[in-house]
Amino acid sequence: TAILKGPEDNVNLTCSHTVSSYDTILWYQQSAQNTALKLIGYVRYTSPTVEDSFKGRFDVSGDAAANKMAYLHFPKVTEAEDSAVYFCAASEAQCFTIPSLLYKNPL
């Protein structure tokens, strides 16, 4: 779906899925200037997280566990890079720690 918006416009995108075991929905941006997929943020169960580089420009919300829906909201289109392709993806939440990163190793 193509959405045309002007500067200062408000944008809301919706993502949903039907896979019962998937409880995380992630939002990505791919701009013309930088074709790499950049993680904007995600909703794990009902807990939203926005990556530092997108904080203040984007909000994520939703219920990825029960309703299987998430929303991406930009209160204002402000940067040229906001003109981009936006993707959502769903996955099973996975938590892990890497023990070597938990301790400062002496040199």
C-alpha cells in the first residue's frame, strides 16, 4: 500500500498476523538513501520498544500476543528519510544472554 503524506503530516501504519505462537512484531524502515533494513522498534507481547535512533520520531504500540496487531505511528513526517518503505515482521520472542558480555574482561 502506498501512502502519500506531506511535511508535518501524521502517519499510522498497522500490521497483523495469524500465527498463534508469534508474540513479537517488529517494524523496519528501508529508505532510498540507505537500502539496509533499519529496525525502528518492536512490540513484544504488549511491551513496546523504540530503538534510540528513532526515539522521538516514531512510536510503536499494540498487542502482539493476544490481538496479533501492532501499530507504527509518526506524529509528524519531518525528515527526507521518513520517505521510505516500511516493513513489519512477526516472530516468536526469544530471550538469551551472552555470558561474556555480562562481565568486563581484564586486558
